[in-house]
Amino acid sequence: MNLHETGSGIAWIKQFKVQDQPAARELLKAVRWVSAAEFTEALTKSILEEAESIAGPIALFVEQDLKVRNGKVERFYKQKRKPKRAHGVAIPPVRSKQLFNHEVGSEGVVGSIATALKRQSRDKFLLHPTAEALRRKKVRAFFILADTVGSGKQAGRMLQSLWNLASVKSWMSAGLITTRVIAFASTSVGRAYLEKHPMRPAVVYDVPCPTISTVFDASDAKRLVDLCARYSPNKSDDGLGFGKEGVLLAYAHGIPNNAPDLFFRSTAKWMPLFSGRVTNSVATLVETGLPRVPVAERLAKVEAEKLAASRWLNRLGEDSKKMLLVMASLSRSPRTENAIAARTGLTMPDVRRWLEVGIHFQWISVKHRLTDDGLLQLKHMQKKPKYEMRANLPWPENVVYHPTSLRAPD
């Protein structure tokens, strides 16, 4: 069951005026649901793959909303004045900014994943280690872990908090430390914002974060942005959430605050689908395992209708379908990995894998364009199979096979 088919989803759509309900259904249908299993597997895999390239221990830091006073973000560690040197314990992985209001957000789920990795490989991973442990263990990388990079500002504060330490600047200038921001999903805006930081982090993610502007074409996006603004519980806002991103993503542990307000904010007259950004009410009704990409539907979206209707499609295995989908998506620009993942619904690792396969078989060029052989493959798939299985022909019951001719042994 998808979100727009649940009882809660149907009730949420009915709050809109009759003429706006089709658009509301379209908006809800576009929300990408991420199960707990998918999130844990993807983030763990990304961390382990990135760790393979680091020759030494890695410090894991869970992204959280740091305090900002007088325009300055708090430091991750205390710092001695003479000489300037980080010391003591780090900010804990999970904490509440308000002592009288204890709440744990996505940092709790991410923290659990980081804890599991630390327990499995204590020599490789350290979780929010002390400054003394950073030196003693000779840590060679900082991994900042998050569920979503939206505007990039929250992860940016984490980077700045570390950068404000003289010790960290010294280690980086000596080439001793590299930095990664690892998330399940990221917007292109957030990625660009983080990559400009002086720590020059590599932003690693599994899925290009779906937003209204990336999921829909320009005219539909404008119509849905207007819908969010008109129905926003916060009338003084544009209704697109924090950073004005309009993120269309929902996790089993909650919906990001950069999703449209009408999904999670409430008033006396408006009941949100995810009150307080909590998704528990629908988590048991929607898909709970790893997602399957609707290949035919995605082929139609990349304007490959003939392939989507091809009789060959149902005969192909899942891997072959994904290869075909990646090749079909290369018919238009942009042809970056990020753009291909957004068009196909595949993860970034999947896109890289199938691009490598296509290049190996010379169906795709190194510039991600279809070769003549690649075009022939797609053209072949559009044809009707030469021999069709007559699946509808009845087969008589209780028929025992016996040979009609015999052959004597040599």
C-alpha cells in the first residue's frame, strides 16, 4: 500500500477543496517512503564503502542541531588558550537543546547505526571520541552522519564547529584528516553548500533527495508550490518547509522539517498526515522492506513509452530491467549520475554499477552517451519477440508422455 492509498492519506486529501484534491493526491503519491530496513542498510553500506579508502581509524559524528550564539556555532570540543589545543570530551551523539524538553530525532536512529559499527570494528570506528583519543588513535577521517542533507546548513554547522578548533585546522593543513558527510539522501543545493566549506568534505549519499522542483516538470511544480502556499498552516510562509526545499521524503523514523508544512504542521482547521513529523501512524501500512523500482512506470517517465510497452520487458530479470532503464534515461541531458538516479528512481550505487556495466559492454561511452551498439540494444527491445509463448492454450490433464519412435543403442 502506498501513502495516498492509506486511510490516513485519503482523509488528508479530503481536507482540500474538491478541485484541489487531484493535485494533493499527486503530491502525496510523489513522497518517497524509506523503510527502516532500507535506511539502515543503505547508510551502513555507504559508511563501510567509504571506510575502505581510509588508511586508519575513523571518527563518527552524528549530525545534530548545534547551538549558535552571537552568530558563532559552539565548538565540538573545549579548547585551551595557550597553546590553542582541543581537549576533553566531544558533544554527545544524542542530546536535547532544551533541558526541560527532552526529544530525540533522527540522531537517535543514526546514532544506533554508528554504535553498531563501532562495536563491530572497535579498531576502525570511534563514536564521538575525546580529543585525546583522536590523537592517541591517530584518527585519519571525520565522518558526519545524517539522514537527509536538505539546505546543508545543519551539517554545515557541524563542519564549522570542528573547523573552529585550532587542532583540527592543523591536522587538515598537514593532510592528516579527510572529511565525509554521509547521508541517505541529499539535494544538489545542500551538496553544493557543503562542498564549499573550508573542510572540503565529500558528500556521499544513496538517493538524490526528491523535491517538488526535481520530481515534477516546471509547470506541475509551479502548480504544486502554489498548492503548498495556499494550504500552508503557517500563512506567513511559502509552505515548503525549512530552507524552502519542498522535500518529498518520509522515513520510518519521521519526516524531515524541510518537507512541505501541510504534511506535519497543524491548526484548529488542519490535520496533518504526519503530526509532529511522526510517521508511526502509516509505517505499518506501507512498504516495510527494500523498495522495488517500477521499471515500466519509470521508462514511461523518461519518454521511453515503446520500451515500457515492450513484450520483452516482462521476460527480463530485475538486473536487466535496471540496465535497460539506465540506458533509456541517457536519451536526454543532463547525464550526470545524480540526474540519472533522479529520473530512474535507482540509488546512486546502482546507477554507478549499471553505468560501469554499460561501459564495459561498450553500450555506453565514458561520457555517458549511448553508443551505436547501445542504440541497437534499445531498438531490439522495442521489437515484438519472434517467438511468442502461447500461454493461454489449454494443456490436457492426465496426459502421460511416451516416445513415438525408438532408437537402438549403438
